[in-house]
Amino acid sequence: MFRYSKPVRTIGVTKRSNYRDYRQQLRLDFNRRCGYCDSREDIASIGNAQYHIDHFAPRKRFPLLENEYSNLVYACSRCNIAKSDDWVSDSATQTIVDDNGYLDPCSDEFSECFDRDSNGNIIGCTPVAIYMIKKLKLFRIEYGIVWSLEQIDNVMDKLESVVSKYSSSLDAGRWNQLWNVYTQGRSIQNKLKSYFFK
Ligand SMILES: [Zn+2]
């Protein structure tokens, strides 16, 4: 599985004259994740400063789509910079030519044509996915690391709920032991995160 859920653009968003004004809506619609690599914002960057608004059909080639919400993708700086103005046709609606091109991250097809190996690295299952991996550099080790860090975060969240559950039923000594293990885990997690993404 490449991702647990797909982003969904809200229908009927009020038209804006500057695409940057959609940022908060787009961020929510994309679940605070990069549309292309699925990296969670709080894991792959500090705050949201490293996340950009990508134009799926590049605005330099299709200026009329600059402020069209349906053409926007919340994207990490790595993916946005790698994609740049690459496009394979002269039409914004023709997204693929001869197995090269791009799939909209909000499509089911996008979820289905990517997968992950046992280390969380992104792999492509179709020629178009392989094209996107090459162009967006989705083969980079960072994406497997982000995936693994998210798994650690999920485990720590579960541990946190267990620790909270036993806070009133365990004696103070045992609960403190559990709490110490939990805080050590969070500390290691934060060190790993800052080591890779600061
Ligand atoms: Zn990305």
C-alpha cells in the first residue's frame, strides 16, 4: 500500500484571484500531506514552511489555470521543485502521452499505481508511475524514512493511550516505569526526525 487515504479537493471552493489564498483549504483537503510522496507535513518538515502549492498543469505553460483550485496540489518542496514545469503535452487535460506524464494525486488511479517496498520506499507499478518516480525523484531514501518515522509515531500514539489508560490503576512506581519508557521513545523519535529533516 502506498498511502492510507487519498486527498479530496473540496467542491465549490470560493474563487480567489491569488492561488496562495487557497493554502489553508488545500492543506486541509490534502490532510497536511504532500500529494505526490504522501509525506506528512509535521514529520517531513519543521512547521509547514517547507510545503508549497504546486500547479498540477504548470502555471507557466497554462497561465489561465493559475488560480484554479482544481489544478492545485499541496506538495513538499522536494516534489514541487523536482516537478518544476515538466509537462508532456500542449494541453492541460492531456496529462499522459506514450506512458509518460502525470496522474492527479486526488485520483484513485494514483493510489493504485504506486506501492511501497518493505522499507517504505516508493515503487511504481505502471509505466506512468515509473515516469513520475523518475521526474519527482520519488526514489529518494527520504521517503522511506518519512514512512518509517510515521509508523513509529503511530506506535508511540498507541503507547501513549495505553499509558494514559493505566495512569489510575497502576501504583506510582510501575506507572513511572511505563512513563519513562514512553518518554524515552518519544525522545529518540524526535532526535531521528530532527536528524533527517531539520
Ligand atoms: Zn513530496
